[in-house]
Amino acid sequence: MLDHKQQMTAIIMALRQRAQLTRFLGDPPRIYSLPPRGCPFPFLVLDRINSQALTADQQALWRLNFTLIVYSAGQKRGQGLAIMDQAGEALQDAVMRGDLLAITSWQQRAEHRKDGKTTTVYRSFQLLAQQ
């Protein structure tokens, strides 16, 4: 079984190492596993990790699915998209360093919340991980 907590930690560490994210998310960057109450905007949430074994040997290969969500104040879709672009670059940097195996795909969408006070940008990733 793949250790999801260890994978979440690796993903969050990869995001925190991206200096450009501190410009948007503060220092230390506001990156969470659950949306916090009363946190200043913008912030990023690593949401729902699940995995599927692709091989059954000792060096098991896993497909890891998760979603990053950026919450921005008001109608600031551009800000959310810029943050998400930097998050994607951070994960790609982690692949290049060998911290993560590979990004195999991602999908993105953005929406304004009904309250008109928040914009959210979602990007779902699929990574390969090794146990």
C-alpha cells in the first residue's frame, strides 16, 4: 500500500520549494490539506489523494491522483491561474530533481463562487510514484 501521508508531504514540500509561490501565498506559503477558516486569500489546498497499483512487485509503481485548489478573493481568476501555473512548475521541478517520478496528465477548471467573494481554480493531477 502506498503511504498517502508521505506522498502528500512530498507534494507539499515540492510546492513550498517554489520561490515564486511565496510571492502569492506568503512566506511560508499558505498551503494546506484542508481549507482553513479565516485564512487570508489567496491560499492553496491539496485535496483528496488516491492511488492505484500498476504493478505488484517490490518496486511497485502507483498512479497517484490528487487535486490542487487555489482560493482567491473576489473575481481574481487571473491570480488563481498564475498561482496554479507556479504550482504545476513546482511539481515539474520535483520530477526533474527525481523527487517525483512523472506527471502523466492534468485537467484544470476555474469558477467564481456563488457568493461572489471567492474564485477557485482546480487542477487535477495524475502522477506516477514508486513505493
